[in-house]
Amino acid sequence: MTFKRCYVLVGLMFAFLGCSEDHGAVPVTGIVTYKEKPIGRINVMFVPEDKEGNIAQGTSDENGKFVLQTIDPNDGAIPGKYRVAFKHDSEIVPDMPGFAGGVKPEKSPIPLKYADDAKSGFTATVDKNSSKNDFKFDLK
């Protein structure tokens, strides 16, 4: 192997390692319930109150449990204050306008107001101490 190839390989290795640098996110988990019962396929979005940071999101499983991610899978959220939105994650892809077929969007099992972080009524504060970042959201 020539020195030129070695430099290229070493450079690529450092570039790859640099992509997985720590961006300050801490683990965040929780549960979503609707009328006090766990609900699955709900996309949970933490939207920074200051609009400057990154959105963190995750989707609830059949037990209502979710794990947030900001950049990397399950990395959590960056500490700070968030408004929280919830949207049904449909498995049905409706027809595009102008195409026939009769596939209609799946009706959301939760009220649509929860999809807007400014109207949902839910907030959360992510702490640097990850043991404080287990949230429960009961949608009514």
C-alpha cells in the first residue's frame, strides 16, 4: 500500500469517526396513553421552545412506550424546554391527488389538536440527568 493510500484511508477513518461526535443529547423515554390506555403508533415530537435547537422524536409501540432521537437512533434530546406534539403514525399511505384507487387516509385515533405543538397543551423539560427524563403523557 502506498503512502498516498494510507493518508486517504486515515482521512476517511477520521471523517467517519467525526460524524458520530457527541452532540449533547441525553436519553429520553416515556409512555403515551389516550384516555388512560397505552396507545401505539403515535409519533411524539419534542419541539424546542426557543425554536433554535433540534427537534427530537420517537414513535410509541403497542404498549405506548417511546424513545426519542435527535440525530442518532435512541440518542434522546438535548437538555432544555420543549413543547410536545403527538401525531398518529398511519400505516396506510393514501392516494395522491389525481390518482384513483379509493385508498383514504386512516382516521387518527387521537384528536388532531395534539399534532400542533403550540395547541397540544403539553410541555416537557429535558434534564442533563437522564434519570429525570422518563415522561408520561395522557391524551384525553
